Amino acid sequence: TVYLTLCELQTHRLDLTQTMQLLEIQTRYQMAIGQSRLALARLAQKLQMVDLMPLPHAVQMHHLLALAAESDARPHTAAYLRRRGDLLTPTIDLSPES
């Protein structure tokens, strides 16, 4: 099963890229099975890892963790995570040039 495979992967020595990929897969899996509280476990450590991810993945992870916080009735944490993700999203200036 997916759960057993993810558990087994945690016992292997992974490089940084593999560890970041595993974190993303685990978080998505935890959300898919309704385990938002588990997705938020060790949040400070997860955010340190998320900060090392390539920009698109970091933004997605912030918003995914924000959804987990909303599901777990933690609105302040959800707002904080969403703000962090929004800060990583480049803004496009659509104003006409003078």
C-alpha cells in the first residue's frame, strides 16, 4: 500500500532532493486520506524544508498546508501559511506603461 511504501522510504538514506520530494508526496497523501492533523505535524521543521524547495513546489506546499490548517480548524495558522505562499508568488504589474 501507499502508506507502507512511504514508511519504508523513511528508513532509507535520502539526499536533500529526495527528502523534499518525499515530504511533498507524504503531505499530499495525508491530505487525500483526510489526515490534516498529521500533515501539520512538525510544521516548523516542514517549513524549513519547504523553504528549500523550488519555487513552484514551495508555493504549492504552503497552500496545501494552509488547507490542512483550515481542515483542522486552525484559521490563524492557515492565514499565516497562505500569506507565506502568497509572498513567494511573483506579482505581475498589469498597469499600462507611461
